[in-house]
Amino acid sequence: MAGDDIVQEACLRVLTTRRCLKRFTVVEFVLGTMRSVASEELRSRAQRRASGQGGAVPETEKIVVDPLGDTVFVATDLSPEDQALSNVFLSRALQQVARCYEGDDQLELLAEGLFDGLRGKELEELLGVDTKGLAAIKRRLARRITAKFPDGGPV
């Protein structure tokens, strides 16, 4: 399944059969749905290969494992226009979210750590807090984002 197909399937599910919980931003919800579609595709390919029906991954796709350990399928043949539009759209969405924590040094540091791929103990060390302190800071960030976007994320 190509990257575009995963996006289309995720959008279809988001619009027809899935519900976004208030504790998730729309971006988290859509990305989670995309991850679910990609995981289902991975399982389906594994089952086809096990039964002798599978083939190789098409040249237009590659499998990427991100630093968090999630497997995603990424199309390698995106047009420059699609890449540019995606970058513009995502940067605008991130700017809107960043306004939620402007001026709060702890939340800004948390966001930078998250964008750099830090998790758990690494974030605790970065912020100089324990596990409960990190959870409290994350809740504060989540509350600010939810207050700014009560109906979901900026997408």
C-alpha cells in the first residue's frame, strides 16, 4: 500500500467510522489512524508471504522504522509540489499549536524535547523533574492545547 493510499484510507476512517476522544488532538488522532492502517497492511503482507501469495515491496515504497519504534510505510515518489504543500500546511499547524505555550519556558522546553524525539527519562532529565512532574507538565500542555482548540486540532 502506497503512502497516499494509507493517508486516503485513514481519512476515510476518520470521517466515517472513527471518533476522536477529547484528550487527543486531531493531528494525534489522524496519525494514530494512519499508524493503524499501516500496521494492518504490514500484518496483511506478512500473512500473504506466509501463505506464499506475497510479493516484494514495490520500488515506489519503502518501510521506515521511526525512532519511537513504529513501522510506517512512506511513498518515496511524492511530487515536489506535494512535499511543499505538506510542509506549508504542517508548519502553519505547528505555529498555531506553538502559540499555546509561548512564554512558558517549561512548556517550550517540553515541546522542543518532544519534537527532538525525546521520551520518558530523557524528558525528565531535560526538564529537571521526576515522572510525576513530567506528567503534570504534559497535562498542562494538553489543557492549553485543548482550551485553544476545543473541537480538535488546527487541521
